[in-house]
Amino acid sequence: MMGKLALFKDALSTFCSTEFISDEKYFVVIYGSYAYGVATPKSDVDIMFVADCVDDGRMQRCIDLVKELHVQHGLPLDTELKYEHKVLIPTSFMKEAISGAGFMDADGAFHIPVIQKTHQCLESVALRQRFLLGLMAHKHVFITGDEVWYTATRQAAQCNLVTAVAAARGVKSVTPAILKNLLLRNGDDIGDFYLGFKDTPTHHAYLDALCPQICARLAASNNSTDLPRDDVVNLYIAETNIDVAAPDLDELIQREFVTQENTNEVLEKLTDVLRAGLNFKACDRVIEHLPQDTLKDKIFQPIPLVGQNFEDTMREFKDNVMRYSTNFGSKNFMAFPDCGNSVAALAGAMMVNFMNQNLINSKHCAPTASMVEINVIQWLRELVGYEVEHEIKDIFDAGGIIVTGGVLANTTAMLMAREHAFPGTKDKGISFDPASVRVILPKYVDHYSIRSSLGWLGLGEQNVIYVNTRNFRIDLEHLERILEEGKDKYRFMAIVAYAGDSRSMTIDNFAAISKIAQQNGIWFHIDACHGLQYAFSDTLKPKLGDIHKGDSITVDPHKILFLPYNLSAVLVKEPGSLRQVSGTSDLIMKEEYAFGQVTPFIGSKAFWSLKLWFMWKTLGRQNIGRLIERRHNLAVYLSERLGERQDFIVLNREVNINSVMFMYKPPHAQPQHAALDEYVRRLNNLNKEIQDKMFCEGDFYVHTFSIPDLGNAAGTGQRMLQPLRYMCGNPLTKEQDVEELIGRVCKLGRSIEETHFPLKPKP
């Protein structure tokens, strides 16, 4: 029977694609035995179209289709109700039905007359309205159309049916059990002669699930200040307000919390969640963009007082939250590499939440999780070339910690640098002049987290010195000059370099910088939040040079390894450095493997490393390395393709890792057409507008920021430019997608270029 249902669904979807225009409001459902999954070979397929526009031609086409499908598949036709009254329903008539008109007598009182299967009764407007209201409360298979409108209409029908029946029966207060009884029977009246619900296991199971949902909606409506939606129906029509008794607490627990008895019901709910998540991930579109103020209007609501059923919460989430979210997993999301679409990593993320381990303590709170996390840290240490301690005696031998993100990782590294330069500060407080402290950062390519961390650590965000860069790498001569000139004025706490800065992805000369740092007794920190990926590839790893010479290294697996957020790490060359930032209390047991002793700024700690463990175990280092090589080669491909064109400028022709900084330039726009500053201003504004329009369209996304043109690629000296930046890490993205990106940038650029670079009129 389900095979026939699939055939009907396909035929109906095909028919609707030509019958209804794209912006027309309509929906199509299958109801009855096929919706409940109890159809037999003698069952007809109940089909209903609801639409704003209904005329004789459309009515006949819909009826003909329904009849043709039944004849084609050898199914009987149900002629008890005229097809004109049940196949295609005008929206206006559906609204009247949902308002409860079929249950009102001439005086406006609610009543439920017994259905007489006579021509006069079956053809009456009241019976048709009552039929539709009951039908909308039953189980459906949604086929196609405006699903948001359909869902709101269906929910209104369910609540209004209850309101009408309760008013007719004189019931002032309902519980799910009372509600089920109201819908199922009226004395001897049941089934077709009452509201269509029959005394069968199928209908009992459906009502057992539906009645708590309706009670929750009625309770929410009684406490809501929201006005009804005009485009659906005047909701909850009875003047008498039905009181909804608070659910029995044990029933609530059984429904809303995981128990041994309800795992099948929970699995059904979570299957819907998983399906929604997969559909979101698999979509090519990056975003359905709405302005922030519009989103506030959709999302900001009063505190929920009585709650609602899970299905309504999920539906609201899909309609108002997920629908307008950015899809990092789209193959056209090319702004950052954080795609988060590894199946194994997603499985790990789910298990993180199901297991709910707390790594603040080990023995009692996370016995196996602590061991997995230590092992993952060992893998990371081995990748970057640090020594790995194979006999782990306690947590201080681990040589690193897992944290929430790169900002916290870099802050923790600066805390260790502070304790290295000023031992005991954590315990005794700041006994030195913070104004004398300096941290050296590479100019233009530093990450904001280092400066911010200095402020949080009481050392002052302003206490940094910028060393010049050449092609986005530290100028070693200038670095040595800074140290020589400042040795009597400052206490240099740290030198920071990058294995892939977040703009150009350039990898610095770690061997030379390390030598200078060691000669001056300065902590050398390497931010490898992007560069770690090269360590997986035997071909690309040599580009990282002597990364192991850093005293500390921060890495961001959630940026580069297909993981969902969050997962970063701080690694230290000397594992004992962790003792300088450790802390314990009687709440953090001094267990050998309790991470709570060595995680500054973190108390309760989730099992984040499980996502990386799942992915790494499943793919293996070699396959990860192959994916990284493809990612790098795709960036090289884009750089070469743009370099062949006259309407693009590439700022970093040497591609490091997976970043390409480029700008669209109209062919007729040349620096000599205006003063250089004016030319650069126009060029920057043009590319900012391209990026904004592209994001609002929602099909592609690349990043943008300001950076000096250190290589003079634009021919304007080292002025500040506003390039577009490609940095993709999604394995799904191919050369064809990159070509489409180029085409989209060109199309947008050409559509607005004359606004920024007007063509001069011919003489």
C-alpha cells in the first residue's frame, strides 16, 4: 500500500508544479486510511487540495486527476460525498469551517448533531464544514505547497475542534485524558457519526500523541498576548475560555525526559530532529537572508510560562531559527573552512551530548572520556613534532588542554607566557609594572585574541609592539632592532607568530624567530589554528618548517577538520608548564587525570575531544591529508584562474594553505584615472558592495576585511585594501563551484561598477 502512496505523491507533486504558480498559497494532503498506514486493497486514497484561487476549470482538473489516479492503480472511488465538496477547497470556505461554523446552531450555540447519511444531510453546508474541521484534526501526509500556512491552519483546526466540542458538551477544563474522550465519543456516537475518530488502536495511538499537544497549545494561548494571524483564521473561537489543567507531573516526566519506557517515542522525535539537521546541512544555499531587525521581531518573545509540545517547538525552530541561519556546510560557503559536515564528527557531537561527561574530574565524572582526551592531545602533539610522553603518570604529563575556541586557547598561552616571565603571579598577584610589559605581534596579520587576552590578564591591550612584515611574514631585522632598542625600557613577555594567519594564511619562519626568542629569554608562541592542517599531509607538512620550536602552539580542529563547533587546543613544548597555571579546590578532586586542575577559565568541561576522536579514527591521518591537499590545490586553482584575467587583482599570488585574497576591478578602471587615494576608496567600496550583495542573495559567501597591499598587487603602493577572501575547507567544493563563484562576482561587479567607476563620455 505504501508503494501506491509514493506513486500518488509523485503524481500530485508533478501536477501541482504546473497547476499552481510559485507564489500562490495552497497545500495538498492525503488523509484517511493511507495517512494512518492502515489502507487495504479496497481503500481509496483521500486527497484534498486547499487553495486561494478556485474556479470551475481548476476544480475539474483536480477531480479528473484524482479519478484518473484511482482508475490507473485499480482503486475504488468513494462517492459518498461529492468530489466538488471534498477535493478542492477554497481557502475562504476552509476558514469558515475552522471557525467552528459547522457546530453552531442558529442562535450561535455549539452543538454536535448526529450525522445522518442522507442526501440532505451529506450535502448541507454545515456537514461539509464539520467534515473539514474534523478532517484537519486527523493525521495527514503533507504532499506539497505552503507548509507553514498548512501547519498553522492544522493547529488552529485541532484547537478549534476541541473548543467547539468542549463548549457543546459543557466542559470547562480539560486534560489530555479528558480531551481524548471528548474527541473519541459522545455517548453512543462514535467514528463517522461523531468526529471521525474510531475506537481502534490506530486512532487511540494518534490521540494519545495529539491530545497533550493540543492541551499545551490551548494553555499557551490562554497566557499569550499575541494576536491571531489574519492569514490563517481567527484562532480558538469559543468565547468560553477552556481551562487546561496542569499535566500530571509523572506524565510530564514520562513524555519530556528520556526513560527506559519511552525510547521509541524519543527516537521518533529525534529522528525528526536529525532529518531537519541533515536537510539543512545538505542544502547548497548558504542563507535565506533577513535583516536583523526582522529576525528580532520573529524571535524575541516573552518568557514561556506553560510550555508547548515538542513538535510545536521543533516546528517553530525550523520556521524561525533554522530557516534563516547560515549554512557553513554548503559547498558555496567559501568564507571560512569551518564546514562541520564530517559524518563521524557529527556522530561524535551527538554522543558528547548523550553521554554528558564532565572532564573537570576524572574517576567519577569522566573515567573513559579523560583517557580519550589525553590520547587525542598526544596525537596533536605528535603531529606538530613535540615529544610524546607514553607513560602518562598524571594530567601534567598530557602536555596540552582542550578548550572551546582559539580565543581561549591564545589567552591560556599568554597566561603561561606571563607565568614564565613573572613566576608566581597567579598566586601572589601582579607585583610588576604592567606598563613595562610588551608582547611583539606581526603587523597587519595578528589575531585580535592576543591583544584582548592582555587586557583580560591585567597587562593592557595597548602594551603590544608591532614588528614589520614582508609579504605577511615577520621582518627578522626589524624584530631584532625592536628587542635591542627596547631591552632597557620593556620586559618582553612573548613573541607571537602564525602558521597561517587568519587573513593571508602565511606561514612564518619559526626556526629563525625561535632562535631570537631563546637568545632573549622570551616565550615564543605560535598560533597554528589554521596551519595545523598541513601536518596531516606528508607532501605539505614541510611547509610548516620548525613549528615544534614554539614554546606553545594553539590549534583549531573545528576550523580545519570538518568538525562542528567547538574544539580548540593549547599544546606546550614542556608539559610541566601546565603546573604554572594549575588550580585545585575541594570541588576539583586532585585525581591524577582530572583536567579541572589545568584548564584556566573553564570549570565544567564537556567531552569536546570526542568529535575529533570519531573523525580521526574514521578517516585516518592519511585520508585527512589527502583532503587537505585537495583543499590547497583548489585554492591554487582559483588563484591561477583569477591571475589570468584583467578584471581581478590577486593580493597573495603565493597561496599558503587555502586563502586567496582578491578584488574585482573593472577593466576600464586604472590607478591613473584618479588620484591614488580616490581610486583605492572606489575600489574598496565596490568590493564591499559585491560582498554584501552576494551574502544577501544567499547563494555564495566569501569574507572581506581590510589589509595593506604589502606586495603592491594593485599598483597603489601599500595602501589599505578591502579584498574579497576565499578560504574554503569543504570537501564538497569542486573546481566547478569555484568557476561559478568567479562568474557570480563578475556578474555582481559589472552590475554596479559604473556606480563606483563611471565611464567617461567619449569626446
